[in-house]
Amino acid sequence: MRTLTAIGMVLVLGLVGLARPTVIGITQIVDHPALNATRQGIVDGLRAAGYLEGQNVQYIYLNAQGDFAVAVAIAQEFKARRVDLVISITTPSSQAIVQVFGGTATPVVFSAVTDPVRAGLTQYPNVTGASDLIDVRSDLALLKALGARRVGMVYNPGETNSAVLTDMALKAAPDYGLTIVTASVTGTADVLAAAQSLVGRVDAIYVTTDNTVATALEAVVQVAQTAKIPFLMADPTSLERGALICTGFDYYDHGKLTAEIVVRILRGEKPSSIPFVRQAGTQVLLNLDAAQAMGYVFPKAIVDRATAVLYGGRRLVKAE
């Protein structure tokens, strides 16, 4: 009897050791620094909560490379592999995921989504997440302080997130004495020509959290620097890529905020009981290297607002 009991205990312990880890599918629409920082923040946040890759959690990471049809195929792949939870980074990826998982028993947590309501993500009880809605009015005020009157916006109207923010800018611009001139794109190959079309028509360029444009950001930087047009990008990770001024929040922190929601679900809470959250906090970062290259001098009021600068290729954070 003792022998059988001992054998039984060994079998039970063996089964515990072989317990299936929680399988999490993570997807994003394209590869660029802000989204990669978000993903890393999510993984690090889960690790800090005790979810260790290779032990009790397994990640399946797939990138749609800018193609919505591929994003839908990724959602179908996650379903076929019976993942326990899905994390969708960006609006397009989240919209693709809910096409397949909306209303199912599988929890979906979105991240880096501008307007979850307009994107159609809030109607499902199994879906919640974190919004990265930027402060468009603050950006317009900053552009006004730069001396701009006509602001060019390069954007992809096919991205709900970008369409929402561009519409917000168009509506708010008159309050700041600004005129918005739009240049639309359908893919990354269009970004250079769209930016070039603004030269001579605007005295500043503004890009929001548009995934298409962010992927080809260097094209906008090239045009802005050559034409000596101030370029504001609503993404702090774009500072080292050449934008003259960046605003927004740390996307790594946004990933950690998303991870907090994921952890709550993994510990038993239902997505329907967790309202989506918005990222708080806004930074102003100045690229002194780019300013020097184009002979631009920042107004003192903007220098005073800066939370960090890029100088000599190094990001220097202003002391509190």
C-alpha cells in the first residue's frame, strides 16, 4: 500500500511539473520602436508579476507587417492554437482580433489603441485594454508656440486611430488660429511623396500616432530637415529617429499599464468587470541635434517645458 501511495505521489508531482503554461498570443500591426516598447513593457510587467516565459507562460508573437488581412489571419492562427489570452497592440490589430475573438470565452486585452469606442472594441464582454489617446490640443498649442500658422498632417485615413486624431486636429485648429493641411497615404511607399507635397504650403508638420507613417518616419524627417520645416511627432520614441520635437508618453510604461490588466484577468477577474484605461502624462522632448542641423532655435517657452533633449546623440532627461 505504501509503495502504491508513493508511486501515486510521484505521478501527481510529475503531472504538476508538466502542467501546461498559460499561452498568450501577442500581435501588432507593424514593427516600430513605440510598439516594440509597448510589447516589451507588457512582457516585463508580466514577469514582475510572476509570469515567467518558459515556465508558467508561453508567448506566441506574430507581426502583421502592415497588412490587415494578415492581421486577421494571425487572429485565426491564435484561435486554431487555442491560446488562453490575446494581447493586440494597435487599433488595426485589435480590430482584426475582435473579428475572430469578439464575444468568445477567450479574453482579449488591447494596447496602444487611440479610441476603443470608435474602433468598435468596447461592445464585447471579453475585451478590455489600454488606450494611448494623445492630447491633440496640447500639441496644437505647442505648434502655435513654435510660430506655426499652417500645419501639415501626413496620415493614413484607413487607420481608425489616425482618422480620429486628424479629425480632432481639424476641429480644434481654429481655436489656436491654425489651418490644417492634410496629405493622405495608403501605405508606407506613399509617405515620402505626401510629405514632399506639403513643402511650400505649410510652416510645420505634425504626425500623430499613425502606424503607417511611423514605419516610414525617416521619409518625413528627410523632407522636414531639407526644407527646414519644424516637425512634431506625437511619439517620444521618434526623437532619435530625427523628429525635431516629440510629445506623448513612454510606450514602455503603456505596456506595463496593459500588463496590469492582463494580470488581473489571469488571476480570475473577468474582462467585462475591468473598464478600459487611458494612459496619463505628457512629455515634451526636443531634438537639439536636428535643430542645429537645420539652423532652428527653439522658443524659450518651449525649452522651459521640455522634459528631455537629444544632444550629441544622447538623450538627456531634465532634472526634476
